[in-house]
Amino acid sequence: MSLLKHVSDLDRLDSIQKAALAGYTAAIDCMAQYAVDVDPSLTEKHRERLGMLAVRLRGARSSETLLETQPVLRSELHDYHDKCGIHLTGLRQEFTSALVSLQEVMSSFCSSGKDQEKHLKEELSTLETLVDVGDPDVLRRGVQSAVSAIAECLEQMKRENDIVTAQFRDEMRTMQLRMEAAEASAALDPCTGALKRSEFETRVRKVVHGDVPVCLLIVKTGNFRDVRSRHGQHLAVEALSALCRRIREEFGEKVDIGRWSDDTFMVTLLSTKQDALKRTRDLSNRVSSPYSCVEEGHRYTLHLKINIGIADLHASEDSDRFLAKADSFHQSMA
């Protein structure tokens, strides 16, 4: 009985160790998936290094390997934290510089306005003194001089205002471009260029309220985790990016493509389900062919198992129910 108990305890400990390893690996996968996208290049490299660490863990055969990964993970998270802080500091400095520039423009505008106001008051005061002048010639020369001075002053004010206005517009245009670039970057998945799920859902909610048929095309990679485990994060993401490009080539640049999950894209099609099925016939052949990817100068051929499904909008459904149905359909796909 004692021997059986020891065997049972060993089996239990083995199960606990496997569960702990699986949980540890899943936690690293989640860190990579939900890393805050501060800068696309930083985030992509961060996800790649975490992916390599996860692959290393999956192949671990001893406790020493697990212990060795702890300082590596801590160092990676600390390094990413510091780099993100530097990037955010740079952004703050850029916006601060733009605001200071605007303040200088406005200060210059106010300052020049005060100088011209002083000059105008002096000329008006001169005109007031001419009221009591009895000599017509003196009066005429005084008025002509004041009018010329006022006209010159007004022309100077116009030139200065035109310059200030042009500077102000340039500053506003620069800030607008920076804001648009930041918004566009925040809406895209840095690994594949597809829309992030939150942005994709927002766009779907908008088209659902329109008076047009809507379908969500679901393109799921059934073996993405196996590909990532066998070939590494970099090559797996390269293949996924190529898949996204093939989808866009099939449906055009204007179609909304979102990265719904690690291994799944969704595409918004403004058509009936029957028409959507017709449009996916060529897509199936296009996305099923091999993917040629390069890493450190070496070329690899990857094969993705692609499953395609369609969720169509029913008249009785609102956007929440439609998206939930599409997600349920996605989860049921192999």
C-alpha cells in the first residue's frame, strides 16, 4: 500500500508540474498577445522574444530550464518597460515643443498688435492736435502725413497678421498630421497590418446600422500554434502577415480586415451570404498554397491549414448579437 501511495503521489506531482509549465507558458503567450502597443517596432520585437521564450519552455525537460527562464523573462519585461518609457517621453517632448511653438506664435501676434495699437494712438493724437490749427496748409500737410502713417501702419499689421496666420496654420497642420498618424498606428495590429479587434468591432457596429446586407468572413489558421512552436514566433508571424496580404489582394484595399485573435482574421463583406460564398471560392485556393518566409537570410516554406466560415447578419440581430455569433462561430471552427 505504501508503494502504491508513493506512485500515486508521484503521478500527482507530475500532473501538477505539467499544469504549472502549461500555465507558465500560457502566461507568457498572454503577455505577448496583450502587450501595450506603444511603438510597432518595439512591440513586435518584444512579442518575438517572448514567443522564443515560450518555445523554449515548451521544450523544457528539466527544472533547471524553468529556473533559467525567470531572469530572462524579468529582464525582457524590464527592458520593454524602459524602452516604452523613453518612447513616451519623446512623444511628450514633441507635443510640448509644438505647444510652445504655438504659444510663441500667439505671443508674437499679441505683441505686434500692441505695438501697432500704440502707433495708431499716436497718429490719432496728432490728428486731434490739428483741430485747432487755423492754417489750411499746415492742416492739410498734417492730415496727409497722419493718413499716410495710418495707412502704412495698417499695411504692416496686415503683413504681420498674414505671416502669423500662416505660421499658425502650419503648426496646426503639423499637429493634426501627428495626431492622425498616432490614431492610425493605434488602430492597426503591428504584426500583420490588419485592424486591431477593438477597431474592427467599432467599424462593424457602424455598418450594421446601415441598410445593406453584412457578412463577416472568418479565416482561421488551424495549425498556427504548431507552426509557431516548430518554426518560432518570427516565421509564424511572417506567414500570418502574408495570409493577411493574400486576403487583401482578393478583396481589395478598401475592405476592413481585422485580427480577431492570434490565429484568426475577420473580413467585413457588404453582401448577402450567397454572394459572399461565391467570393470566397478563389480565396480558398489562394490562402491554402505554401508560404515562403525569410529569417536571418534563410528561406523557409510554411504550410498553414486554413478554415473559412461566414457569419451573416439577420434582421433580428443588433451589432452585439452579430459579433457574439461570429465569435462563437470562430471558436467552434477547427
